[in-house]
Amino acid sequence: EHDRTHAGAAVFADRAGPLSERDKRVIDRAYRGGIGVGRLCRRFGKTRSTIYRAIHEARARRALLIAIEVVASPIFDREDADEVILRAIPRTGRARRLDAGAIEQLPDVLRPCYDRPIDPAPISRSLVVRYNYLKHRARLVQQTLSADVVRAADVDRFEELLKRAAQTRGEIVAGLLPSSLSVVLRQMTGNAAKRPAVLLNMLDRAIDVLIEEVERFNPARSHTLESVLTNRLVRELAAPQPKDRVADSATILKRLQGLGISEVS
């Protein structure tokens, strides 16, 4: 009360007034950049709870801006949905792999990403269901969030669900990369003179198509994801390639690592 009525002689001048919106943005950027909460407390003259509140408010605002598209399924509303959809998926049966010759046509840095078993249709379908279910759960949590009244536990849950969804998408993409490479190699007939450049550009385009098909595939359909992907790739790769699009192995590797492919076994 003294500080409010005696602005020129405030006892706690370094702690007067609430955080401004600019202060909150600075705190958020600093925290995400690795600056500790203790240091932020000293810099802004605020308690740890005040600093954490600003951090969680920024997290909630970002969460509310994320658009989440879900391919819905009636099983998402089952009481045992978690138990059924999130249980371990058994990797049974003989895995299909591309022949060594196909893998050898890739640059060395890309071979580990494509030299892996091709997921059978039931596994791909189960993973797609799981991917959409995790997004569905995240969207439900998102609908309860507010940037004004923030519960850190809710933001934590939202971010964890999106992280698990991204990991699942990485599994799906990883299991279908060899199939996309197979289609690319079949479409390269007549491009032997420019083979390395054409191969990399086609692989880059194939990643775009693969991600799009994973996002919109409906597991309730009778067609498999691999067959839908193959048909779409044949159409897309037969079209003229954009002349301003030049991919290299480093760019493709970075894209795949961004999808978590390097972490998927």
C-alpha cells in the first residue's frame, strides 16, 4: 500500500507492478532458450510462481493456436479406448524388405532411413488409428485450455499427447519409406543421365505425398495405406517436376530427422 501511494519513495521499487505483456514475451523466449527460472526471478524481481505463471500462459497461448485435424472413429469414444488403441502392437510375420540393390542407389547418409522392414497393412492401419486417437485426445484437452486461467498439468498433458502423436506418425512414415523408394525407382526410367539429381528430387516429393496420405488416410476404408500411397505417388511423380525445387541428401535427411525417423527402429 505504501508503494502504491508513494511512487517516488517505494520500498520495493524493483518489484512494483505486474508483468507487462512485453515482459511475459521476454520471459517465455528466455526460458525456451535455456535461461533458468531463478535468473529470471532476479532479472524481473518476481517470485518463482509469478515467472512460472507467465511461462505457462505463453505455453497455453501457443497450444490454443495449434490446428489439430483428426480422422475420427467411433472407437475413440469407447470406455476401453486407451487400453485397446494404445496397447503394444505385435510385430508378427515375416518382414518385407527392399533388395540391397535398391538401397545401394541411395546416398550413404540416407540408406539407414530406407533400409528397414516395410510395415504390413494391419500394423500401418493400427498405427494410423493410434495417431488419430492421440490427436483426438489432445484436441479434447485443448478445448479445456484458457490463456487466462492456466493449469500447468493440462498444458503438460496436451504437449505430451502431441509428442506421442508425432512419434507415432514417425513410426508410420518410417514403415512406408521403403515403399515410397520402390515407387520412385520405378518412375525413374529414362532419367539415367541425371539419375542422382532426379532421385533426390523425387524422394523429396515422395516425402510430401507420404505425409499427406498419413494425415488423411481413413483406416475404415478397405484399401491399405500402402496401396493408396503407391497410387498417389505414381500420379504425382509422373507429373513434371518443379524446376525451382532442387533437393540434396542433407536436406532430405534433415526432413526425415524432423519427423523422428532417425529415432524409430
